[in-house]
Amino acid sequence: MTDYTNNILQRGLNNIQPPFLKFIRSQTTSSLFLLVATIMALWWANSDYSSTYQNLIHIPIGIFLGDIELQASLKHIINDGLMVIFFFLIGLEIKREVLAGNLAISENRRMLILCAVGGMICPAVIYSMFNWSLDSQIGWGIPMATDTAFALGVLSLVRKHIPTSLLAFIVGLAIVDDIGAILVIAFFYTQDISLIFLLISFTLITFLAVSNYAGVRQPIFYIIVGVAAWWTMLKSGVHPTFAGVAIALTIPARPTLAPGKLLDKAKTKINSMQNNKYQVDVLGSRQDHEQVLEIRDYAERASTPLRRWEDALDLPVALFVLPLFALANAGVAFSLSSFIESLQHPTGLGIVTGLVVGKLTGISGACWLGLRYKIGCLPDGINLHHVIGVSLIAGIGFTMSTFIATLGFDTQPVHLHSAKISILFASVISAILGVLYIRFVSTKKT
């Protein structure tokens, strides 16, 4: 008989592991990682080691096979490669929300779409007013975006003062916002399109969608074809992040068979093993090992690939991809004078006003109109005051806004410098105002 009793070391680890895993999986933790990476990038870029920072993010990395050369800087690998995983995860969340989340309920969907559209149009219009007919006008898409990770992290600071449904509301709002940002990137921040590569990429994505409909579930198939679609999208000139979202929409969202039937089979198998007079020995008995694997297979087939991939990518994206993006892109050298000058520049004025004022006006104003004319409704427990607080916090546009800024001002370093400083400043102001407003409203009610 095998003794599975835990020893002293195992029992000690078992006491430490649950709270550690809870900390790692917390939304606050992912926001903390992103914040630490941002602060580190800012310190590094303004320290005596600033040259090492610039050398690192622009260091060429490549593969050489004879005459074939694949080479890019570390920054481009992160922005064009790793960030595709982030957008792939966004695509999975979009599909799940549309099929089974807040966006699946028509009344909530209408309100979320209305609020998100208002929160995109107002900031873009405000930015354009400050930058009309200037070469910086291309940055109009920068204040449209909301950073979901930071926004949820800030909301978690006042979680006891808000209804739980408000977290789901801002997730749905951010997802619609992300859809708008992705479309803006695809249609307005793309140049020199190669129709041949674009056609190949869309053909591969269509092939994945047909395969999903045909019942293909093997992850390796979607990975191989998906990488090919990403590569051809990159070669086409359209930013490959669009491919990440498009590929995610082809991932199966249905289980292989009805979960009830599969779980009944698993239950039957478990009962037969429990009724066995011999103790189950998964190490020594190959038959017992195969039976346990069969039960695992039933459980896996009862779930959906979309949900499994989303769970698998959530932590790597939150704790690695996004902090690495922040580390490579948030490092901007500035002094007090350059900081003030950047905020006074039309680019800076447009971004700060767009994120802080535009998001507030656009989201809360659209919500008021939606309630006034019964276009949609808010989830239970949420009122207009909560939405005003969320619209302030939605001005945190860090990750997506910085990403769009790097695309729009790729050949305009002065504007990019001003944009990055303004995004950071506006995000901090939005977070502070949002927290203070929610605390004020909750205190006033009590």
C-alpha cells in the first residue's frame, strides 16, 4: 500500500501555497506588476544608466539561416510579437462576453456599447480640437483607449464601496472599448498594405473558423495555423495585433459533447474505481493510471477550449507580457521643464483633456442619454453615480494608449515623447479623481 501522507515540508508548503497563489492571481497584483515595471522604466530612462536602457530595448535580435535573416529589435519583438498574445487574450474575452457575459444580454449590451462609443468619440474629438491641421493630429486615437488591468486594479482599492456588478460593467465597457481601439489600429494606423499577404492571412483565419465549425479541437493545429496567420498579417503591413484578435474569435467556445453526459461518464468511472476492493495505485498500476487519465479527458472535453486558453494565458499576460511592454515603452527621459512643456504641447493638452475630461463626458453623458431615452439599462446595483466614477477611472489609458502612440508617432519622436508623458500624467489624475469620487459618493450615502 502506498502512503500518501504529507511530510513536514509538504505540510509547510501547503500552508504557504494557497495565500501565495491567491496573491498571484489577484487583479491588484497584476496591476502592481504593471506599476512597478512602469516606475522601473521611468527610473532607468532618467538615471545614469539611461544609455544601457536605450541600448537594451533597441538591441537587434535575430535568426540567421544561410542567406535567410530574421532580425528585429527587442522593442519590436515585444510590440509586434508578445503583444499579439495580449490581444489574443482580449479576443478570447470578447468572444466569451458576447456569447455568455454582459454583452449577451441585449439591454446591457446596448448600454455598454453606447457608453463605450461615447467614451471613444468624445476624447478623439477633444484631441482633434487641440491638434487640428497639425502633424500631431494622427494621434487622435490615443485618448480613446482604456487600460483594463490598471482600471480594475484601481477599482479594487475601493471594492468595499462599490457593488460587485460594477467590476463586470467596467470589464464589458473596456472590452467594447478594446474592439474600437483594435479597429482604429487596423484601419487608421496601417500603411503600405500588401494585398497578397493580407489575403493569405485572412484565408488562414477563415480556415481556422471553418475548422472550428467542423469540430477540430487540437490546440497544436490552432497554434501552427495561427502563427502562420500572424506572420502573413505582419508581412501585409496591417499591425499583427489585429490577427491576434481575429484568431481568438475562431477558438472553439463549445464543448466536444454535452457537459452533463461527459460528467456522467466520469462519475460512472469514478464509482467503479471506488468500488474496487483494491486501493487505487496510479503509480504502480498502469490500468489505474489510464483510468485516471480517462477521467481527466472527460473533464477536459466537458469544458471549452476558449475558457481553457483564457485561463492559461491570463497570468502570463498579466505578470509577464504587459509589464515587459511597460518596461520597454514607458521609459521616457524628462526634466521638470520638459514635463511642463510636454503638457502644454497640443499633443499633451489633447491627450490629458481627452482622457480626463473626454472619458468622463463621453461615458457618463452617453449613460444619461441611454437611461433618459430607455435605450438600455444598467446592471442591478449600479446607478449613474457609479458610472461617473467608472468614467473617471476609464481615463487610465496607459497600455493601449501608449501602444497606439508608438504606432502613430513612430517617426515623430518629439510627439511620442510628449504623448508618453501626457498618458502617464492623465492616467494618474484619472485614477486619483475616480477613487476620490467613489469614496465621496459612498460616504455621502452613509
